[in-house]
Amino acid sequence: MPGAAAPLWPGLLLAMAGAIAFSGKAIIVKLAYRHGVDAVTLIMLRMLFALPFFVALAWWAGRGKPALTARDWRVVGLLGFSGYYLASFLDFWGLQYVSASLERLILYLGPTLVLLLGRVLFKRSVAPKQLLALAISYVGVLIVFGQELRLEGADTALGAGLVFASTMSYALYLVYSGEEVKRLGALRLTGLATSVACVLCIAQYLLLRPWDTALQAAAPVLWLSLLNATLCTFAPVLMVMMAIERIGAAMASQAGMIGPLSTIAMSVWILGEPFTAWIAAGTVLVMAGVWLLTRVR
């Protein structure tokens, strides 16, 4: 019927599928670590396989648009370093020491860090309900962190710190990418910035490891890295962007709350990680805090 509103369910399904696919990244990384590979090699393999897809995305999204200026390239380089290279490397490194469940909950604090950075960097006001949302989320993470610290020992603190630094790095990307998104478009910026990150990860590997180390990796590591690059890296980017086009960023973000739940379910089912009342309580608090934050904003 002319003028009828488009149905919401395709966008919601895309947002949920993207969140679930992206959540699988931690599971794949933990599986790969069982084969003796290190973080530098593992992230290089992921980015090596992902690079052609993101170069193609940048080219496709940039068709018929003005060429990038020198200023654009500088900004894209900085955003690619912060949002995709540094954040990804710290996350992979942290996963050597913490469970996939705790990693996902820490990453899910991203919106709270964006809010705090907006306050610190741009003096934006913070409503009391937003402070309440922050407190609820961080209490949830601290509950799970405390339980894992008691069971796994001091390495948990190192891993949690690395993943939190990864979350902060990506939050900085989100804070500073707004103007460039308006200039270049979300898909073009994502393709360019991620391509920069891929090149940086490959260069890091060539500087720190013998070039043939990756060739000596076990076959499952290569297959897992290919799966990580396609199903858990490139595909979620497209699905979430398509979801945002259909239902908006706010609703897509709320649909993405299935991400932590799917990570915990996969970590229990595939990795054999324990599921305790503490993890359940922490997850509920983190998701409640982020949900409240998105409602207030």
C-alpha cells in the first residue's frame, strides 16, 4: 500500500545477526590460541584475509565521489590506527588472559566510554540517569572480573586491562569519526580505516616476527583466521550498516544487545567455559546499564 511504513523485522534481524557474528570473534581467537599461535601472528592473519574485502568496500563506497584530500588521508590514518589497529591488537592480546565472556562484557562498555570522553574532551553535560547507567554497567563488569580474578589469578587483571584499553581506543575512534563520517560516508570511512589497520597489522608482524612464521602455523589457525576475517569481521560491518539504514542507529544498537548473550552461550558451548551465577548477574547489570544509557540518550 502506498505510504505504508517499511517493516522493521529485516533491519532487526540484520542487527542481531551482525552482533552475533561479531561476537564469534572472541570464540575463534580463543580456539586459535589452543594451537600455540601468538597475538601478533593471529591478528596479522585475520587482517591479511580481511584486507581485500575492505579495499573493495572502500572502492565501491567511493565510486563517483571526490578524491580524498591530504587532510582526509591524515584523519583516516589516525582513525584506522586507533579504531581498528590498536583496538584490535589490544583485544587479541587481552584474550590470551581472560575468558570470552569477560572480554565481551568489557567491550560492551563502549557507549559508556563514549559518554565519558564526550564529557572530558568536549565538556558535554551528563544527566543523572546517564551516571546511573554508567554505575550499573561498571558494577556488572566488576562482578564478573572479581569472580574471574579469584579463579584465574593475576593474569586476569592484565587481560582485563588490555581489553579495556582496546575499548577505550575504539571509543576514541567513535568520538572523533563523526565529522569524517559526514564527509566520506560510513561505509567508505570504514573500508578505508580498516584497510589502514590491516596494513599496520601486517607491517607489525613483518617487523616483529620472521616472515615465514605464519606459514608454520597449524592448518586450523589459518582456517579459523579466514573465518574470523569473513564471518566475524567483514560480514558484521555490512549487516550492521544495512540495519542502521533500515531502522536507525538507536534501534540497531538495542538489537545488538544480543551480542554479549551470544558470546557467553558460545563460550560455554564451544569453549567449555563455566557459566556461573556471577556471570549471569554481571551480564544482566551490564546490559541493563547500556540499555538505560541508550534510552536516556
